[in-house]
Amino acid sequence: MLKNRWIPEPDLEQILAHADRRDKDIFTLLLETGYRVDDLVSSRANAWEGDSVTLLEKKTGKQRTVRLSERAKKAANNLRGEIYLLTGSRRPLHGETHMHRATVWRHWNKTVKEAGRGGKGYTVHSLRKCYAIRRLRETGNVEAVQKDLNHDRWVTTLLYLSDAMMDAFRRS
């Protein structure tokens, strides 16, 4: 089975319906922005003010700016901590810390299992693939999606889109 598969809308809706409020907001931000978990958990709260967010991607070292949808703005407002967007534990000597990426993954896996969608290869990173598919539907342009995701090679972008394309092919 493939890991990090694209999630069809009915399955995605089922998963989000089983998430608690905070987790749903986190998953919504990943889905609406296409950021990776590492980028989201380490982001500062003040980066999410306004109509767009610009973060330095940890994996690529590149800056990426995303225009925030109304759903993303609402989710960010619900999550905003004093320093970090996603707060973790508070340590008396260190103050507020950010949520650990493993916490997001653990909550995702639990939610997917509770939604009855376990074993299908749906991971937190699958939300980035869902974002890519949505951007392709909006733009109709693979190069625009490649640029948006900061992919150096178009082949990488096609790999992100391949699950949905194969699914559409099987249904036709």
C-alpha cells in the first residue's frame, strides 16, 4: 500500500467530522495552506495575522507565501497562542513552547482510525496532496501548482497529483 495517499472528499469529510475542535483547526490549516506539519508547528502566531502567511519551509529552506481562505483565518484565530500558533507545554523557565510534530501525527492517526478510514495510507502529509489537487482544480495548471508548492521538479508535483488522477481514471 502507498503511504501518504491523496484523500477523496468523502473520506476527508468523514475524518474531519471525527476530529475534536482543535485538531480540526490544525488539519484545516494544513489542508487550506499546503504547509508541512513541521512548518505549521514552528510558526509564530503573528505570522498568521492578515490575509496571507509567509513561512520559511524547514525542508527546503525556501520562503512560501499562501493567501489565507476564510476557513484558514478562522482556524488560525482559534489556535493562536501568545508566541506560537500551536502551543505545546509551558515550562516555567522557558515559557511557551510550540506543539511537537509527533503530537499532530498522533492526533491525526487517532482521528483517522476513529473515522473508520485507517489502513488506507492517509497521513498528515496527505493533506498537502489534497491541497495540491484543489490548486490544480482552481488553476488547471500543473506548473502553477509546482510553483505554489516550491517543488524544484515538475515530476515531484505529478507524484502529488497521481493518486487523484488514477482514482478519476478508475471511476471513468
